Amino acid sequence: MPTDTDVVIVGGGLAGLAAARRLHRAGVAWRLVEAADRLGGRVATDAVDGYLLDRGFQVLNTAYPRLGTLLDLATLDLGWFTSGVLVRRRGRLDRLVNPLREPAGAPRTALAGVGSLRDRLRFAGLATGCATLPVGRLLDAPETTTEAALRRAGLSDAIVEELIRPFLSGVFIDRELETSSHVLAMVLRSFARGRIGLPARGMAALPAAIADPLPTGPVELGTPVAEVAPGRVRTPAGEITCRAVVVAVDPPRAAALLPTLGRVRMHSYTTYYHSTAEAPLDEPILLVDGDRRELVANTVVISRAAPTYAPAGRHLVATSVVGPAAPPEPVIRAELDRLYGRSTADWTHLTTVSIPDALPAAPPPQGRLRKPVALGDGLFVAGDHRDSPSIQGALASGWRTAGAVLAQLRAG
């Protein structure tokens, strides 16, 4: 029977765009339908009164392998963060940096009061192993939780609780560190091998750059999907017939459209944005709470990395909290007084962004971080819940799913 197109992609986030790029490159007819009035999914930026406010604090890691096949990073005009962290503990700030990126900071890092020298050497050895060993070997290692893997590496309670837990809780959105040790290995690998930056035009510039080579004709915004079935997708405008369907929406919506997937547990994240005339730090470095208060995951002066995020004469501070219960802004402001060691009374609260479904949980077993994407009968699913919970995972999943679709179309 004739069809409207070869492939319908449901969802215009990173996974859906990566799938569209591969299908387009292969010369396959496709249509992408997106419920929102923009592309990008969970990666979005709002321009408000001269500020660029990402939908939750996000960063781009240049070591993500799939980026290089989809865009030229130079076009994003990235501003860079310091490769390290500041730790507020016991009334002082300890600065720890990656000595490969900042050799001059190595002595101060070695003498930092967070954990012991043995702890810091062991953690450096763990990160180095993740950066240098083949990926296959890392993913073949016995799998456990992140916390168990850190303990297995011989790290003390002091360094885990004062540095690693607060730092990784912001990365995984998982304060309990239940995330798979295989995900941990890939994250440490990317941090050791890459640089962390922000596009000058906000994180929304990432999906825009990925979508840029695509024709606009097959992209339909403002088109929610009510139902998917083998060979068809139903929208308010009517039914689209096709040879294959790729569901690339967020995990809760994907489970609603494809009930056989089952529920995907999601982590929640809230980011508070403040403006100030005087930056509380003179460098773009992540500040974490080593006093075990377990409220703020991290805070950073974004405009130190990307000055375009704030108007002239102002700075933008992003502070993130893990979990579904977002504390009132005055509570966060009091924590910021302590973390930065200065009054924030003259800061302006711009907005609070709460994302209840920010990132999929990834407890063991995750195996080789590749869940099936072909569901049978021409139905496919893509997203970071099928690979690793990250920008890399979303892009890799979309690309991999498109490859599975192409294999089926050629076989048929």
C-alpha cells in the first residue's frame, strides 16, 4: 500500500534530530512531528531581559563522541568552565582542578583539605583509568552502583561526602549515587578527555545547529501525537502512514505511546537564576557544598564562562537543587550567602526553573548502555533512556535507532 512517507519521527529533541540527520543523509523520506512550537526537547533557552536562561543548568562536553558527526563545535562559540571544582567546607574554599588542564593548579589541588592525599591520588587513578582504557573493557567490568564503585576504589567517607557526592549528584541528578558504575565510567571518561562549555547563544544553540542542515518542509511543529501503531501515526490533523515509526519523545510520554516499554523512573532538578552587579567569583568554576548540608547541588557564575548570558554590567548565577521538593528562594539565598562567603542581599531573583522529568534514572544493570530500540512491527524508540542519561546518550540513541530503521527498510 502507498504511504505518506518512509519514516515518521515523533519528537524533535536531540534523539529525534539525530535520527532525522542520519535518515536524511541516507536519502530516506521522513517527517518529524513535534508537539512544542520549537525543536530541542529538554534542551531549551529562554531570552529574558538580556539574560539567557537555559531550562535548567546544562553544559556541553566536547568529548561526547557523537557531537563531531553532527556539527562543527566552532559554530557554537563556546565559553569554557574551569576544569575543576571549588568545595566549601568548614568555612574555607578548597580549589581542586584537573592538573592536565591546569598544571599550575596541581600543587594547590594536592594540598587541598578535601579527603587525604591518598584519596585524591586514588580518585585521579580512577579517572585516568576511565579516560585511557578501551570503552569495551570499561563496560565489561563488573557492574555495581556508583557509590559501591567509589568505595571499591578505596575512597574514604570524607572525599566521597565532601566532594564526589555533591559533584556527581548534580551530574546524575542522583544524590544517593545509585547510578550504574558503567555510567560513572563513561562520565569520568568524558570529563577527563573533554572540555566543558556553554554556547554563546545558550544551550538551545545545540539542537539548532544539529537541525540546521535539515530541510524545514518535513518538520511539523505544534503537532502533538495521540497514538502510534505499526505503519501509522495519528495527530489532530489526521493520520500519517509510513513504513516505520521512531518514538523519540521524553520517557514518560514514550511509555504512554508505547505501553510495552514500561515506566522509566525520572530524576527531578530545579535551577534558581540570580542576577548580580558584582560576581561572587572571578572564575567560571563549579562550587559545591562540602559541609554535607545536602541542599544545593552546585552553583556557578555562568557569565564568567559565557558573558553573553547576561547584559553588560551584570552577572548571572545558576544554583541547582536535586529532587522533587524545590525549597523557597529565600532558603536558597541563605545557602548562597554561606557558600560564596558574602551577602546576596543585593542579588535579584530572576526565575526558578523546575524540571520534574529532567533525566532518566540509570541504576544497575545498564550493561553496555544500549537497550533495544527496535520493538517489532516497524516501531522504534530513541532517547537517552535507551543509552546513557546525557546529551551524548540522546544523540547516540537517535543515531543508532536510525541505523536500525535503515537496516529494516533495506531488508524489506
